Amino acid sequence: MSPSPQRKPKKEKKPPWIVRLLRRRGVRLSHRTEYWLGWAETIVEVGIIFLLTINFVTVRMTVPTGSMNPTIAPGDSFFVDILTYHFRDPVPGRVIVFWQLEEMQVTAVEPGSPAALAGIQAKDWITHVQYPTIGIGGEPVPAVRTADRRIEAAQGGELAFVVLREGVGHKELSVSVPDGVQDLRGLGIEYRTRRERYVKRLIAVGGQTVQIVGGKIIVDGSPLAAVAERTYWTQGAGMQYGIAPTHVPRGHYFVLGDNTMNSYDSRYWGFVPEEELIGAPFFRVWPFSRFGPMNGYWWSSL
């Protein structure tokens, strides 16, 4: 009969690091004190993990407008998952959060530059015929990257700039774009911007064609199932995109607000560059009556 295997002695659990530190310094502690110090260490560790998560994995956002009613109401507060879309592409039908350019003002113009020769001045606001949209070359500019790409594409030609100048109003100027110029600074324009976080529903991605037909969303010839029960408005002044078949450029997104008659979205200013994507709302913390996962996370509704 073979001898029964001997059980390995259990490793003694190490006391909390603060207890070990105090012992090394010759401090005598009661069992009760060591117990509570252990709990304190656990709370600190959980707090550190929470702070790291909040700062590097999520963003807290509160919505100021009703453009996403009834899905997201004014005053709703939620956490945004900023990690997932680093590993996979967003799917049409989901709600996303992104940066939107709200203001662009010229702060300085280099003497003798193409911008100076065209008459652009410091303190001019770069705007668009459909105010308050920002535009360059007659097209809306929802991001600085969009402006730079438009300038790069116009090398050797000219671009129309609409500026808003104090005491003058709107003024349209034509700026020559020399070969090799790739951005606003290449034209001699120094500027400041203001961006806001927007939350909208992703409708189509780069390479797809989108159109609103009879209030329904058609993507690549088929209804978008995720929003099949919604009706979208197409009669507002200034709507330029999605009314007729609209091809979404590669590396861009077409987005709409659920509150279609009160949403400033891709119908007005075009496409969101993928570099401006922040993430997706995933957990609502306010109001408490709607507390919990959202936007398809953990089996929640879209």
C-alpha cells in the first residue's frame, strides 16, 4: 500500500504592506488594528483602480441638449467607453460620442502669406454661408483635419473662405493654395478653436451610401434595421447631406440625432472624421430612474 501523499502546508497569507512596514519600524499593533488596516489597504487599491479606469478607459459626459430624445434626455449623465473602438470598428445603429468643431477664429496672419494677400485678418471668424457651420471651400468643416485635407486637395488652385468680421459682417474671400501647402498654417493662418463633445447615432460608415427616403434611413439600398421604427426629418433649411444619395468618404462617419427635428447633425455639416471619435456611451448614472447599462452594452437596448 503506497503512502498517502502529504499535503503541502498552506502558505501563510502576508499581512497588508502597511502592517509589514509598521512592524519593521518596531510598531506593535493589535489584531484588531491590523484587521482594519487590511480593509483600508483594500479600499485604497480599489480607489486607485477606479481612478485609473475613469481616466484611461472611460469619460464621464452630461448631455446639455435634447437632440437624442428620447434615448438620451437633457441632463442625462453617463460613462463613455473610450477603449473598445481602438480594437474594433463602430457598428451603424449604435450611439457614439465624438469631437465637433464649434468655433474657429484667426489669431494672427503671416504678412505676405496667401491668407494675408486674400485679405484675411486677425480676429476674423472662419464660418460658412450656413451659419453657424464652419466651412472652407464652400463645404462645412466639422474638424480641423477636414479643413487641412480640403486645403491639401486644393494645391495649385484657390479656396473660398467665408469670414465673419466685427463691424463688417460676412465676407467671402478667395485664397490661393500654393503647391506643397497642407494646412491652415501653410496659408499663413494662426488660429484658435473650440470643440464640444457631441453624442449622436451612427448611421453609416466610410464606403457606404446613405439616403433618407420618406423619413426612413436607407444604407446601401436597404433599410437600417436599428432605426427602422424612427422617422427622420429632411425639410430643414441648410440640410445638405443624406437628402439625396450621399456617399460617405473612407475614414468618416454619417451620424444623426434621434430627435430628428431638433438635432444639428450630418444632414447639415457632413461627415465625422474617424480621428474625432471618442467612444460609445455604455453606463448611465443619472437620472437614477434610468441607472444602468445602455447602448447595447450587457444586453441593454439600443
